[in-house]
Amino acid sequence: MSSSPPMLTASLDPDLKAPLRKVKLGRLTDTLPERLALARAESLPHADFLTLVLSDEVDRRDRASAELRARTAKLDPSMRLESFTAEGTARYDRELWAELCSLRFLTDTRGALVLGPVGVGKTHLATALGHIAIRRRHSVLFSRADQLFRRLKAARLDNSIEAEMRKLARIELPILDDFALQAMDPTETADFYELVVERHQRGSTVITSNRDPSEWIGVMSDPLLAQSAIDRLVASSYELVVEGQSYRRQQRPRHAASSAS
């Protein structure tokens, strides 16, 4: 069996490391030996070599920036599009999903409702949209709906609710997970109404829910406010319905099968 060719490397002059660190390019030392060897082997022109080295640094900084913004957005790093293992069993509109992944709905200030029973992968898909948005330099915030409403209640107590609402309004893609999972009191219902009205035709929102939007009014304390908010949200949002076997059950750890004696 033939082995793969060895990776080309070249030794790096120790005197080069200090100046690189001084101009905040110290991480170039991770890839520079390999790039130097490649340049020598292929007789790269100086400009091509410089482009290659600087492209490495730009890529590294872009990755680091995306990772930092994803952490700030509270996105689960394991829930990316490429790690969605329920692709074969989950049933949903693939054309609509491709449209959502294009993020045109963000440009059009429309929302996305990801609906379906417990455990089919709604949270994973919504989080994957968040990661795509982060990579395209949009601001994102992921929050369980109940936690967000608790945060807004706390803001009311210290009179910072207006500042909190303005902060949320500046987020290009808030993702509310497990919305309408439990009963919402009058304050939570009013806050939901405010969020929807403030973002209607001005910003996008992704919401996941185990309930159909027609059922949401049943868990809210003020039917009039609830209906007004729901009508706006549904009228301006795509609905991705996910069905299938429980994604969580597929992810359960399993005992290794005992070997036959």
C-alpha cells in the first residue's frame, strides 16, 4: 500500500518570531514553515507567497472571530449543519430549508418558525441557522424562551427594561427556543407582544416550538395581545415543520454489543 507523500516543512528562523509577535502575527509561526517549504519547492513568486501567508492569517482570524461571536450568542458549538445526524430520518421541506440557509429571509426581514414534536431536531436546525448567520457576520442571540422572559422580568425590576428591549432590537437574528412550552403570565405575554411588534417588518426572528401557532394563544394570559402578536408573526414568517423519529433518542449513548463467544 502506497503511503501519502510527506508534508513539506522548513525550519523557521528564531529571529523572525519576535517581530511577528510584535506586529500581532505570532500565530503565523504555526503555518509559516510549511508555506516556506511549499514556496521553495514550487518556486513561488514573492507576491504569491505573501498572498498565501496572509490568507492563512485572515482565515485564522475569521475562524477565531466566528468562534467568539458564536460563544457570545450562546450557540451550542456542536449544533451545526454538518453535525445534524437526523438528516436521513427527519422529514421536512428541503427546498424551504435550503432557502432559510441562504439567509435571504434576513435580508427580507422575515422570520422562521421551526415547528414539530419533541426531540426531532428543531433546536439543532435553528442553532445551525445561527451558526450560518455568525459566519456571514450577522449578530445572533440564542435563548430559551422562558429564560428570555425571566431576563426581561428582572429588567423591569431594576427599570432597565427599555435598554434591554433596545439591545434585543439591535440583534439581527434572535433565536427563541421552546416557545409556548408552558403557560405565560400577563407580563410574559406583554413582553412577547412588544418583541414581535418591535421587530415586525424591521427584523427577523427564529422561533422553535412543539406547538402549532394556532395553539399558542391557549398558553397566553391576554388573548387580545396574543392574537395580535401571533397574526403579525405568522404573516411574516416561513414555517418549517419537522417530523420523524426522536433525534434525541438516536443520540443516546449505547452499550457496545457483546462479542459472540
